[in-house]
Amino acid sequence: RKEVEQDPGPFNVPEGATVAFNCTYSNSASQSFFWYRQDCRKEPKLLMSVYSSGNEDGRFTAQLNRASQYISLLIRDSKLSDSATYLCVVKARYSSASKIIFGSGTRLSIRP
Amino acid sequence: DAGVIQSPRHEVTEMGQEVTLRCKPISGHDYLFWYRQTMMRGLELLIYFNNNVPIDDSGMPEDRFSAKMPNASFSTLKIQPSEPRDSAVYFCASSFGTGRETQYFGPGTRLLVL
């Protein structure tokens, strides 16, 4: 089982729709959680951190469920410019160092 | 700030040749990360440094791969000898501090080994 798993998609939704992605992680010692966005043939860029109480940034809402070991990303009123791959990132502390693991990403395509 | 700088942006080489990828992190950042991205395996962390010291190299595929950070503003990832399965996009990223820090990625080096 992968340490961080995401539905690869692609999710193909109409403009204006609401779309949600989930990401599960296997290490219960995971400490920090992030969503990154990667456009085609570009580098990943931080979209938002995920806080325990959940957090919102405009049309984007991130949630963390430690009991079930998953994080989610909700995009409301989707725009064409939201088309990208969304990467779930989990950071866990091990005995000697932290380990950062990226999920394989969920592809999102917004159609007019 | 110029952001993370990587060179070359594209590299095509023949199997068996040595490949050196270069990275200049954002000034003042104390963490530097090397990643590899392929369609099959996604984004994989190869190695990361803190204050120029390698902290975790467990992601380095094998002895053909080596990474160095001689100073705070420069790092290299070397593959010797290169193989076709090394073809991928190699990203360098840097960050400051620990905890909830943001990693800033460079534009990547697209490597093709023939």
C-alpha cells in the first residue's frame, strides 16, 4: 500500500461545478499536510496548507480527518484556470528525520 | 528574488554517459530537496539537505546517483552511468525552517537518456 494515495482521476467537470478530492495516508505519525498544484509541464506550487481545524482560502477548502487518516480539498465555483493536477503532500517525523511524501496527484479538467 | 534556479532545463544523453544536474536554491533557505517525477511513479523525494548536510538519502535509487551541496547556494545531482530508466523530470526545491514551511520548486530539468 502506498503511504499517500490519491484518486488519479481525471475529474472532468463543467465550469461552475463543485469538486472534491480525497487523499489518504498510512502513517499515523504524520504531522503536516499540504495541497500543491501542478500545471502541465510546470513545477508544483503550494496551493494551501491543511490545518487540523480545516481552513478555507477563497473557493478552496481543505479538511483533515486524523481519525480516518485522510485529507480533502473542495473547490467551489470551479474556473477553467483550475484545470491542473492536485498533489497531496504529507510530512511525517521519523526517528532521525522527517519524511515528505507526495501523492501521485489527481488530474482535474474544467470544461466550458 | 529569482526563485530556485536549475540547469540545464533539458538534457539528452546516451546511456552510459555521466549527467550532472545543478540547482541554486533561494537565498536564505536552509533546506534543499531533490525530486524525480515520472508518469509511472509520480513525484519521488530522492534526497534532502539541511544547512548543506544530507539528512535523508533513502530515496536515492542506487549507487549511480549521488548528490552534493558544497555551499548554501549550490547543489548537484549526478548520475553516473546514466540509463534509459533514469529519464524523468528532476526538480530541485528549497524551503526555510521546519514545520509548515512552503517548498519552492525550480522549473525542473527534463532528462532523456537514449
